[in-house]
Amino acid sequence: MTALWVSIKDLPSHVEETVVIRGWLYNLRSSGKIHFLQLRDGSGTVQGVMVKKEVSEDLFAAAKGLWLEASVEVTGTVRKDERAPSGVELSVTDLRVFQNPSEEYPIGKKDHGIDFLLDHRHLWLRSSRQQAIMRIRDRVIRSAREYLQENGFLLIDSPIISGAAGEGVSGLFEIDYFDSKAYLAQTGQLYAEAAAAAFGKVYCFGPTFRAEKSKTRRHLTEFWMLEPEVAFYDHKDNMALQEGLICHIVAKVLEHCRTELASLERDVSKLENIKAPFYHLQYDEAIEMLHKLGSDTPYGDDLGNEDETILTQQFDRPVFIECYPKTVKAFYMKEHPDNPNLVLCDDLLAPEGYGEIIGGSQREDDYDRLIARIREQGLPEEPYEWYLDLRKFGTFVHSGFGMGIERVVAWISGLQHIREAIPWPRTIYRLKP
């Protein structure tokens, strides 16, 4: 009878059964009479124990000759082992080698520099740390979509190739599009606004591109963004939605990714504290606080990374910074009804110095004010004609935001740099692999 092929994560339900696992060897120790094969298959890891007297000499010798990352098929009996992280180990009775590398695996047990690891990102992803981060990323995305869809949102995919700027012309990747110019999308927001007029509550999710030559630990040139847009939501409704979304994401990561967080040595007590209500500061209050804390950022400037770090170190939960000066924000943001120099917007900053994870606003729904803002910023009007149509035909109060997936993952995982929060990071210096 052929043994059942199972995933390593399912081994605890097959105790005392003979099974087959297929995967890779990530470590090998030997005492002379016993080989300890550390095996992984993408679903988990397990130790396989091969005893010399229980297998043929050829099989025992073949196991000893394996290089790290050899691809193998291992047959054995599942045994309980309370000391093992998975609660089981495998008593190996047979081994089939799909491929044994002909040279030493480049990423060994010694320390490697970050540039070396990023050059070998295609292999670095196999490490336990990177697997933990990618599993947390998966849970963040899954939980975000779950929250929105359970609250009546419809997924509307936005184009990656766009004819207009969403966040200002300075950060655009321009491409030749047949006989005209086009741009890689900075945001799907403008399209989500159109969809909100059709379906009420929508979101788009996909890659976005910024050609800013930023070298900070929080910036990538290509990143993934979740962007909800809601008809008849004002500024306060918008912040309430952000708060609920973040609380849901953190709770689900804590529920499903405790093992991964532990492997990253993340202090989960700080995440367990992420509950509503979040803190709120008006922009002028934030500037005043920063000045007291030693910052020299003048009133009227946008907040930089250092400012955000200083502010978020003062709070144990996320903090909304509301109502920035109009001059430092995008053209589509709604003018503050009590102060025409401000807009109804918010940046949601994560605690522990992680800074902005969400940027949102109530959108300008008045045609005349919107076209005036487009002209003020020197943007060409023709590419926005379709967007202005939304203010001609049934204009409505609406709001939305963009949540950077990598920034949320970096914060929740406790990462020092955002480049580990995405499988294939793109920065101003990196296009490989």
C-alpha cells in the first residue's frame, strides 16, 4: 500500500501512520549512527530521524551526502514529540532525492550583509524569518479584504496604466503608450471614486508606483495599496472605518500568526493594546507638540519621517493627525468648512515610531472648487475631464483612504526596514532579482 503524501502542517493528525512528505532539506546533523534531517515543505517544518540500523547502508550514506536545499521525498512514521515545535517528528524509513545541489547553498549559517541577501532574495525567501514575515503579510491582506467585504464593500480593480496623475506630477513613472504618454498608477483612488458613485462602498487593491528618490526605511518605488472609497461618508466616518479596519487586522494577526510573531521576537503586548479608540491630533496640535519635543518643522510644512517617529513614540496606540494645510496636500481633498487654508484629511500613524500607515481624506465634491485646485497645482485639465464628470452628474459627499500594505506589515512584524515586508522589493537602487 502506497503511503499517503501529506503536508508537514498536517502531520499531527497522522500520528503512528506512515506518510510521505515532499520538500527541501534546510539543515542536517549527524551523530554517526543517526541523521537528523530538518525538512520544510512550505507549510511547516519537521525533524526527520534516520537511524542507521533501521535503513540500508546505501540509504544512510545517501542522506549523509545531501547538501542544504536538496529537494527530497521522505517516507516515515509520524511520532509524537512534545519537545518539537510541531509536536511531532518523523521516523524516516525511505528517502528519494529529486535533486541534490552540486555546490554549497549561497546563504549559509554565517551572517550575510543586507545587499548580499537582497541580491539573493529568490533564495532568502526560504529562510524562517522571511517565511514568517510573508505569512504575516498574507494574513494582513486576507484580513483587510475580509473586513471590507463583510462590511458591504465591492472589489473594483483599477488600472495600472493611467493617463493622469493622482498624487502630483513629481512622483510619476512616465511610459510611452503607443503614440501618447501614460503613467504607472500612483493610486487607484480616482477610479474608486467613480466606482463609489455606482456601487456606494468599493475598494481597489493592487500595486502602485512612486518615482520619488526616497532613501528612507519607509519607502519603496513599487508597493501595494488597499484603497476603500465610500459614498456619503464624511471625514469622521472615514476615520472610523480606518480605525475598525486596523483593529480587525491586528486582532486577526494575533489570532493566526502567534508562531510567526514569536519567531520574529515581536513584543505582542504592544499589539494586544491596539484597540479603539485611537488618538486624535489636529495638525496645529501636532506641530505644537513637535516643537515642545525639539523639532524645528515650521507650521505649514508637511510632517517628515522624523516628525512622525517623534510623535508616535508618545502614544501606545495609533494616532490620527487631522486637517493639514491645503498647500501640502493633494488637489482632490475637501476644503475645511471653517478654515479655507486647511483640508479635511488625516494621516494615521502607527505607534513605536513606525509613522504613517494610512492617508485619507474627504474628497472635494464641488465642481468649481475642484477645477480651481487642479489649475492652482498646474495640472493639465484634459486628463481629468472624466473625473470632473463625477461632480457634474450626481455629485455627493464621499471619502476614502489608502493603506500601504508594506508599512502595516513592517509595523506589525516589528521590522526595521520596509524592504523585508514585500517579496521582491523595488527601491531607487534595486531592480534585482
